[in-house]
Amino acid sequence: QVQLVQSGTEMKKPGASVKVSCKASGYRFSSNGISWVRQAPGQGLEWVGWISAYNGNTNYAQKLQGRVTMTRDTSTSTAYMELRSLRSDDTAIYYCARDLGLQYDYWGQGTLVTVSS
Amino acid sequence: SSELTQDPAVSVALGQTVRITCQGDSLRTHYASWYQQKPGQAPVLVNYGKNNRPSGIPDRFSGSISGNTASLTITGAQAEDEADYYCNSRDSSANRVVFGGGTKLTVL
């Protein structure tokens, strides 16, 4: 069965970086993209960006452009999302999801990233 | 602000029908997908494209689109349908993805 398993909770100081992993199993990793979505406490869903697991092409939310980098390792079926220059308003649960083209059919369990001094 | 607009809250009596809407100019050319999220859980895809349901999603969840408005209809709402519902689609430039602000559904 398809599973996306994310790395654990992170606590960072403002200005630091965080890298969240998302390990996929149960399907051919390179066949689909991975999208990242975040959710601040008590808020709605916000699209962070997308990476093609096939060729590594990326597309990022405009507001995060320059601070976010998505990569993937096809040998381990793992996608990564790195966010730099963290601010308090980056505090959120970060989800990865298998992307079939706008429809995200499987989601990771979420990774809480807290940014606080 | 989101380019997809949803009503913040909607309520429905148990067993009745409710429609949750999502408005945006990009919906004139792109389908929406719909997600259900319960407290403390990851979202779940419930409908996408031209009214497609993933395996395991009850057929009481149906999707439609007209003009700039996409709708998720729950026919015969159940207590377990109480959740937040989000739509997503392309943004107005069609280059990126945007989510609606979400609708909190209460089943009375």
C-alpha cells in the first residue's frame, strides 16, 4: 500500500534552516510528483511547492521563492523540503503528498516545525 | 488572500444534503480537487476532476463545476462528515497551485 512517512518534529530558532524528509513506499516513486503543503496553527492549507520525482523539476509558491528548495533521491524514494531563513510565521505542520496532477491522493503524517527564539 | 473563495462555515441537519462551494476565476479552465480534514489528521482527498472519487470514498460525496464555481455536494450527510473541507486548483496564472480558505462543516 502507498505510504508517505515524514521525519519528526523540528524546533528551530529564527534565521535557521530546516530540512524535512518524506519517504515513499508502495508505488513507483519516479512516476509521480510530490507536493508540499503547510498548515499554520488554526489556519488553512497553504501550497508550498512541487517536485517531479522523475526529473527533479520544481515549482515553488511565489511567497517562498528564494527560501525553499525541494530535492529528491530516487535511490531511496525520498523527497526533501528545505526552508531557510526561518521566521515565526513559518511555524506550521508541513505535509508531503503524492501529486497526481492537482489531486493529492496520499499524504504524509505531517511534520511540525516550530520557529521560536 | 486566497484566489479561491470558500464560505468559512456551513451547517447541515443529519441526513440532509449540503453543498460546499469554491469560487475563483481559474475554475473556468481548471478543475478543483476537494479534501476533507478532521482535527489532528492529514487531509483526505474526497473528490477531483469531473466528479471522481478515490477508492473508499462514499458515493454521497459528489463534485461539480459551473462557470467559476466548483461545488462539493454531500447527499445524506452523516455525523462523521463533520470536518473542514478545502478545495484546490491552479492559480490565475495557471503556474502554481492554490487552496481555498476552507469550510467548516457542522452536522446538526
